[in-house]
Amino acid sequence: MPFTESATQPAQLDQQALIDALVRTSFVTMAVLTKIGAEHDLSLTQLRMLAILRDRRAKMSALADYLGLDKSTISGLVDRAEKRGLLQREANPVDGRSVEVVLTREGTELAARGATEIAGSLSPMTNTLNRAEMHRLTTLLERMLEHH
Amino acid sequence: MPFTESATQPAQLDQQALIDALVRTSFVTMAVLTKIGAEHDLSLTQLRMLAILRDRRAKMSALADYLGLDKSTISGLVDRAEKRGLLQREANPVDGRSVEVVLTREGTELAARGATEIAGSLSPMTNTLNRAEMHRLTTLLERMLEHH
DNA sequence: CTACTATAGTTGGTATTACCAATTAGTATT
DNA sequence: AATACTAATTGGTAATACCAACTATAGTAG
């Protein structure tokens, strides 16, 4: 079941074990996100988009950058989400080409509900650790994320 | 950029921070996997399928279970991978309905190469930790994974 | 041993995701 | 004022993934 391997060096075994654990954890986490999204008819990408728009309004091109997707993909995503009433396109008064995207009240509520459910679904896993362990794990993950 | 929030309880703050770190780590990891897959014209799902088939031959239905997908989706995935020569369908002599899937030599090689590249792409992140920290992180992640 | 039921996969239909190339419209540059 | 650049959309294609319906094989009941 190891996603990766082919390391025989003594020191690299630890690294390989970590990578396997990271990949497996990621798949479990993604599965949780996908499932919760699906319960609200949201793809993982749509869920991410809502999460991004929770804090800030964003231009189409900014969304493409954040999500690592082509602009044309964003057009489609925003189209469908807008048709569902989750968000709105707004004109940028300064730049006539630019389109800004903002969550509607409904979109904001859905994003909040999703966040709560995600926390709820992951807590069985995270709660296997005590507070000190949680803290240590968080710190280690954040250290890795910084260097990226 | 917090994917989730809405926790004000004192003890839950640590948990919330952990969940955020987990989700962010997962997206970074998935982005790496997606990119490496794309370089070999493999979707994340196909990459996972190859990874599963590295160790074992599997029936169509077993693949559906492992991947959490509908059987009909597997038919399509296997069709395309077979057409590319990465794997083969084989009849099960015991059960005439069952179809077993096995990697070809080419598929095995691609899976191995992918695994190496994944390790290479994640190592900049994992190498920000020393060996003891890697070990601690791995242990904590595995503890969580067990309880799932 | 035939008839029902269950299981394993495939097929056909649809929606979504995602890309690329081409286009439209607005902004900047020279 | 003409040219180049940028922002977003449109159209076309392929892959992913679902569901429902179907085929073929296997197992069970009468």
C-alpha cells in the first residue's frame, strides 16, 4: 500500500515513511472534503473556491491563480455557482475588463456550514491526539508549509 | 486563508489550527501529485490506480472499493489505461464474471518512476525537518490514520 | 434440474471539470 | 491613432464520474 518507495539508504527510510504518511493523510483528508462537498452538490474545486471567497472578493484571474486552473475553467465554475445563487459577478469600476466575484449571503452560509462539517468530520481523527500532540503536529506541518 | 473556522472554545482552537494545517498540507501534497501525474498524462485517479496495482492484481470491483468510485467509472479508467498499454484485463478462471487487472511492464515502470518523482518533489518540504522531527511527525500522522 | 436471485462488468446517457485556441472588449504604449 | 497587452468569454475536445439499464455468470430454492 505504500504510494512511494524505492529508498534503501538508511537516512532516507525515515523520509520515505514520512512521505507515505503525508500522502495517505492527504487522501483521507481529501476524501472527507469530497464527501462533504458532494453532500451539498459541490465539487472539491467549488468548495475551495467558496473557501477562498469567504475572506475576500477576487477577480477571475486571481481565482485562476489561487486554484492553479486556467481562466476558462474559472469562467465555467463561476457560471454554475452564479446560476445556483452562491456568488455574483461584479464589475470593477476602475478596469472595465476585470470581473470581481463575491459570495452571496447564501454562498457565505453554505461555506460556513461546510467549514463546520469539515471540522466535525475530521475531529474523530484529530481527537485521537491530546492537546500537546495536536500542538506539536500543527507546528511540524506549518514548518513544512512555510518552506514551500 | 483558513479553510475552516468558527471555533471560539479555548480547547478547540488547537484542534482548529490542526485541521487547517492538515487541509493545507493536503492541498499542497495533492498539487504535487497532480502535477507529476500530469507530466505523464495521468490523472490523480489513474496515478492512484497504478499505485494500488503496484503491489497486487485487483478485480474491477476491488478497485472501485479502494478508490471509492462507481464500477462504471473503473470500466472507463481501465479502458483508457489498457489502451495505453499500462495494464491488462485478465479473466478469472474460477469466476467467469470477474475481471482482474494487472500492470504491464510499462505500467510498472511508469508507477515506479512516478513514485520516485513524487518523493523527489515532496523532499524539499520534508527535508525542512531533521530526522527526529520527521520521525515524530510520521508517528503522529500514523496514529491519526489508524483511528480512521 | 429448472427458476429465481444475486453479483460482476459493461454500456449509454448526462453533467462537470479542465485544457487549448480563438475571440471580444477594454487598457496601455509608442 | 495604431499597436500591443490584458481580462474574460466562447467553442471544441477529452477525461472523470455518476446513474440506470443491460448482459453474462454464479449461486440458491423448489
